[in-house]
Amino acid sequence: MVIATKVGAPMGPDKKGLSKKYIFQAVEDSLRRLKTDYIDLYQSHYDDPETPIQETLEAYNQLIKEGKVRWIGASNITPERLTESLEIAKKLNLPKYQTLQPEYNLYQREGYEKNFEQIVLDNDLGTINYYALASGFLTGKYRSEQDLNKSQRGGAVKNYLNERGFKILKALDDVSEQYSADQASIALAWLIARPSITAPIASVTSLDQLEDLKKLHP
């Protein structure tokens, strides 16, 4: 099991950002909630322009030395700030981000491929992309607005019900039939085959869905 969590998103009054003071507070809170004494991957959830990058990396450096964190990653950061963070880490011999967690799937491709993929490859980062199944759209169970009430996430799928989305579903249907696999497995297999992708993030709402996803890693 790999334990991964994040820091930086608002958690209440005065509980947000990537200052050294708040990171030290937040990691102790996470360790207590998770009932563990270390976190494998601790990620900057959102960039914090008000805190110097060096301060954030110095906080992570201390946590790594104390054994409370093993590796660090970034999410919701601009390519410019990611590059700057990597440069500062190298220059000052501080821990560098090892992973990037962007939105990336068969429907939403341009943002990652155009702005981040080369940075990831050049710096040997691992990509653990979220919305790997586009809020469930790439499972193929949403074909019209009438299908949106099939789950509590249905509302997030509405924006995918357009010409581009239906073309993608048609391609998934064709490949699914060819390989006798469900659409979700094909969509995730496509991601896993990308050289820059380490592990797409996909959530499930039933044990049957979990078994389907496990078939990707026999």
C-alpha cells in the first residue's frame, strides 16, 4: 500500500497554503487522521504564489529528514511554477517534486500534452492523473442527459455530451468489442500505455468495478 495525501487546499480558517508553518501543522493532522507515522507521497494540492517556493521545499526537506514524508509531488500548478520549483530544488539541493497530478483523460488531452508532458519526461517525473475516466463518462454508461441520474457524479458528465464526446465513445465501443473488454478498462489502458503516465487515478463505486480495473494488472 502506498499512502498519498495532499496539503494546501482550504481546510478551514487559517488552514491553507504552502507556508512552512502550515505544512508542519497539516502533516501532523494528516498523520493523526490516517493513523500512520509516515506518508509515502505528500503533494502540494494547489500552488501558493504568496509563499516562496524555497520555503515550501525547505519544509518538505525537514519532514523527509524526520521520516514523516518519503516523497513529494505537485498538483494544480502552472508549467512555469513547476519548472521553477524543479530548478530551485536542484540549485539549493532541496527535495524535488517526484510526481505531477494533472487532469488528463481521452477527452481532456490538450492541457497536459501541450503544457506538461515534456516537462515530465525531461525531469523524470511520474504522472498520476486525476479524472482518468472523465467523471465516469469514459465508462460508456452516460449516452444522453437522461443517463445523468445514474450516479451522484452524473451532473459532472453533462459537459462531455457533445460531438467530440460521442466520437470518443464510438472509438471506445469499437476497441472494447475488439478486445472483449469494458470501455473503462480500454480508457485506462490507453493512459497506462502513454510513456509519461505512471498511474491514472480512477475511483469505483462497487466491488464489480474494482474487479474490472484489477484486470489491467493481472
